[in-house]
Amino acid sequence: MADDLQRTAEWLQDITRQADNDQREALTRLMTKLESDIEDFGHTSTAAQSAASSRYEYALRHGEPLTAREPPPAWVRDPAFRRVVTEAYDWRCAATGLRVLLPTGESMVEAAHIHPFCEAGDDDPRNGLALAPNIHWAFDKHLIALDEDLKWHVSPVLDERIPDFAPLIQLHGKGLIGPTERRFTPKREALAFRMAHLRRHAG
């Protein structure tokens, strides 16, 4: 819709340049109205997106069943999942304990899916962990994983003799720095999936 309005505005600009004075005046008024419509559409679209994301966040936070046949688009899901998961962990990395929260509300940690959404289609907060960006990357590369015992495990592909690997290797055997509410404790089946992938990639 917004793209169609923009293309129409560009077309009107082209024909306005070729019009006589009377036509140009009428076309200019039409252009002004169209530009106002484009701006209004942008505001309405942003508000609608925010409202949709807030409704999805409420459902995640309160454990409501997500009954839609198709999941909502990423622009609805991603910010809602991020807000619920990072807040559940008090904006603290579940592996290292790192917590950086600015007065603006911005936080260093990211919301990581334990069982990737592209495979499981699961935005349940119990399928999420708050992780620092470097830990999130290592988690997704199957270099570290959280097992059903809620302890961190490290892939044997990381050679302990290499100093650069020390921040990851030292996580081995350490317990999860868990969510502030037990109802957000990670799902065992999601953790089992992640550990299986760590072992597979280590082999």
C-alpha cells in the first residue's frame, strides 16, 4: 500500500513538470494531499505493528495458547520474544552473568531460541535464553550448550591450550543463571535438542 502511494506520487511529479500553469496548480494540490496520505499511512502502520507486537508479547508472557495457523511475521514476533525473554532473565546473560542495562532501557543481552524458531516454530519463553552477543554466537554454532541438568557444556573442538577459547571453556560445568521466575525455566526437550546438536557437531 505505501509503495503504491509512493509510486503514484512519483508519477504525479513527472506529469506536473510537463503540465501548463492551470494543470500544474491542480496537480500540485493533489501531490500535497498524496504526500500527507503517505505520511499518515506510515504513522498508522507503525502504530499497528506496535499494537500487534504488544498483543503477541502479552500472550507469551501469560502463557496463552498461540492458536493462529501461521505464526505472525517476524516484525511482530521478534521484539515481543526479545522483551519477554530478556526481562525474564533480568537482562543478564544466562551463561556469564554479564548485565549491562542503560538508562534508555537498552540492554547488551539478546534473546536466543534454544530450539531455533525456523525448525520448531516455538516462541514460548521457555524456549529462550538471554545471552550476551558472543555467547549467543557460540551457542548457535554449537560450541556450547545447556543440558537438561541446567549446566553448561562445552564442545571438545575448543582446545583448552588456546587462550582465546578460555572465556567459553571456563563455562563448562557451570550452572545456568536462571530466570527470575521458575515458570520461565528452559524446556527439557529444547535443551536435549541443543545438546544432541553439540555432540553431533563435535563428532
